[in-house]
Amino acid sequence: MRLDGKVAIVTGGGSGFGEGIARRFAEEGAKVVIADINLKGAKGVAKMIETAGGKALAVNCDVTRKADWTKLVKDATKAFKRIDIVVNNAGMPQRAAPMLGTDEKTFDKIFAVNVKSIYWCAQTVLPVMRKQGGGSIVNIASTAGVRPRPNLVWYNASKGAVITMTKSMAVELAPEKIRVNALNPVAGDTPMLAAFMGGKDTPDIRARFISSVPIGRLSTPRDIANAALYLASDEAEFITGVCMEVDGGRCI
Ligand SMILES: NC(=O)c1ccc[n+]([C@@H]2O[C@H](COP(=O)([O-])OP(=O)(O)OC[C@H]3O[C@@H](n4cnc5c(N)ncnc54)[C@H](O)[C@@H]3O)[C@@H](O)[C@H]2O)c1
């Protein structure tokens, strides 16, 4: 198994891509800590993993809060003794709209969930990884940070920040064997998708999104999970600072 003996935290693991990542990691032998503001969702995913014979822990965590990260790290190390992998997946969309239509509170929330969460992750998780002599962080960015669509300016910018943080962290942490990589998924079939469509998920808008993807479909949690699995595993021990499109060719 590709993650045998590893302990992984997956933020936003109670839904969508995070659920797919948590379940895929567990299939490959990882003990998975599912951290989500939606505890019910996190518990549901933990139960599915345990029913399938894996090990999982659900933790109530708002990734914008330092106190929640501190508790998350404490709970994870208490339950499973170490932290080898963190997938910073929890995210907040912008409802598609012209740029002046987003109020300050929403802007701050987008940046708190998508960007500042990684600052708190670094503050609380790096001391543990340093003590262990290494680790792997996978940030879920987006094709939005590389090939932005109109009407998503602030969300696009937040994912651009995730990509730059990934590369910056990677180069600074490389000598300590802590790898930092990112995935750039294209639009995926998760509860978040409707927001990117302006609030309504209609067949017409779906067709428009799909028409921009050369392989001809949206991304799935399994696509993202398989890519995260590779980056998180020791197979990628020489890979750091990579921001990999998982996008069916959208960014070509
Ligand atoms: N779905 C897409 O089209 C798409 C495309 C590219 C990138 N992404 C990114 O993928 C990631 C996962 O999104 P998804 O599509 O699976 O969405 P989703 O809405 O299905 O899942 C997001 C999860 O994050 C959790 N969350 C939100 N705010 C949180 C907070 N403050 N603290 C802890 N958990 C919080 C939610 O409760 C939810 O379980 C996000 O970072 C998103 O920006 C999504």
C-alpha cells in the first residue's frame, strides 16, 4: 500500500474533493484525520473509512482559526502519534459575478479560508514535521490561479496566492525534507460547482464549462485524489514546488 504507516490530515474532508482524497488515502493504508467545519460530513466520511476497514478520526475545525489548528494537531498526534501529510483542501468559492459585486466581508472570508489557512497550517504543523524529519504538504489550488475565468476575480486571486505560497514554502523547506506541492483542479462535480456557475447549476452552463476542457468532462474527486496520492506518497520524494494541473487539458 502506497501510504502504509502514514498519518494524513485532510481539511475540508467532509465533502467533495476532500472526501475523495480522505477515502483514497485510507484505501492506501493511511490513517486519516478529517478536519472540517462541517463535523457531520467529516464524521460520515470517517465512518465510511472505518466500515471499509481503515482508520479515521473526524475533527471539528475551522481552518481560519489558529486555536482550531492547534487542537487539530493535538488531536491528530494524540490519536495517531505523528503527522506525515497535510492536504490543505478546505476552500470557499466566490459566486460568479462581476468584480465589484463582492462585498468586503466575502472577500475577507475567501482569503481567510483559501489563503490564511495555509499560514496557520505552517505555524502549527511544521514544528511536528521538523521533529519527525520530514513531511509532505499538498495544497488544493485551482486552474483559476493559472487560467482565470471572468467573474471570479477574488477567488482566482486567492488561488494564485496558494500557488505562490506552495512554491515559496517548497524552496524554503526543501533542506528539511518537507515537500510542498499543489494541485490545480479544473471545475469539478462537487457541491461547490454551483457557486462558480453564478448560483444555479444548469445543463447549459455545465455544457459551457465542459466545452472548455479538451478531454470533455468535469473533474471528479477520484481524479484529484489520485493526483494527491502521488504527490503525498514517497514515490514523489524528489518532487517539490510543483503545481500540477488536473484539468483534462484546460490550461494548455
Ligand atoms: N469544485 C470545483 O470546481 C473546484 C475546482 C478547483 C478547485 N477547487 C478547490 O477544491 C477544494 C475542495 O472544494 P470542493 O469542490 O470539494 O468543495 P465542497 O464544497 O464539496 O467542499 C469544501 C469543504 O470545505 C469545508 N470548509 C469550508 N470552509 C471551511 C473552514 N473554514 N474550515 C474547515 N472546513 C471548511 C466545507 O465544509 C466542505 O466540506 C477547495 O479548495 C476548492 O477551492 C474546487
